Amino acid sequence: MLCCKAVLVDIDGTLIDSAAAVERSWRTWASEYGVDAEEVLRICHGRRSADVAAQFIAPQQQAAAVARELALELGDLDGVVALPGTRRFLDGLPRGQWAAVTSGGRSLMTARLAAAQLPAPELMISAEDVVTGKPSPEGYLKAAAALGVEAQQCLVIEDAPAGISAGRAAGARVLAVTTTHQATEVADADVVVTDLSSVNVTPIDDYIALRIA
């Protein structure tokens, strides 16, 4: 049983399965910019496109490269679906006590949530809202502040090492799902589950109780 005042949840790989679309888009991008696709895919999960592009593209080309990657991802929503248990999990969370914190852009995340037939969160901290992306804790700290709680009172739900590091750096407890990474790769989380179908939500007064089945 985990108890918290608020849940802060990642989107890509945590709520929705967009892995195939992400890989297709980054492979196309890598080919167009003449960089190693495998190296790009090794680091891109859970990180902002701007931070990934900065490792491969000259500074004067980075803005155009990030815009191109966004266009590729917005143009490819094939196979984007909700991960098991996601809709039930979100429906169980009390309004005003959860937020999404994503390394993706707002327009892309909104489009992917719609493609997966999931509701857009009332509060979303996206790539545009932070100066430094995951593994920086900035996004999670901003989300907690916007909900009026301390980050230490929150549970972060993530699928990628960068996001887990961000949650822990914010001072939150972290639950990881093994939807995109092996359990050994997300072992820094406090709790590791296969997906959200094993997490049951019960609001109790001002708290949220999460029972792991």
C-alpha cells in the first residue's frame, strides 16, 4: 500500500504505448540529419527532443531539427494506444490531486492522448514549461507546487530511468512500470510493477491510497 497527497505521472510509455511511433520518427530524423539512429534511440526515451538534438546537432541547426522531429511525431500516431489499466487508473484519481509531467511537447502529448482515447489532464507540465528536462526534477517540482503540495507528499509514476531520476531528485517516491524498460533498468524506483493494471486507487480524505495487486 502506498499513500500520497498527489500522483504525478509520465505519459509516453507510462499511460500510452507510443514506442513504435517514437522509434519510426527518430529513425527518420536520424537518417535525415546523418546521425546514428541507434545512439539516438539509446538516449531519447523520457527526455525532451531539444535535449536529445543538442547531443547530435550543431547549435545553429538545433531549432530546425527539433521542429522537424515534432512534425514527424505529430504526423505518425499509428498504433498509439492506452497501456493496460490506464483508463481505470486515471478514472480512479480524484480531480485536483494528479498531474501529468512529460518530456514531450504539449501539442504532441495532447494528440497522443486523444489517439489513445484517454482524457487530457487538467494540469500538464510539458517540455515547454521547464528550463531543464528530465532527469532534472524541475517538472515534478512545478507540478507539485501547482497542485499545492510538497513533492515529498507525491508519488511519481514513470517508465524510464531519466524520469525515475527526476522523481527521486524531487524528493518524491517513485513507482515504475516495466512497459519500455527491463526491471533491472528501473530498479532505482521504490516500487516496480508490470503496468498500471496492478495498481488500485482509493481516495481516503485528502490522500490517495494505492494498493499493488
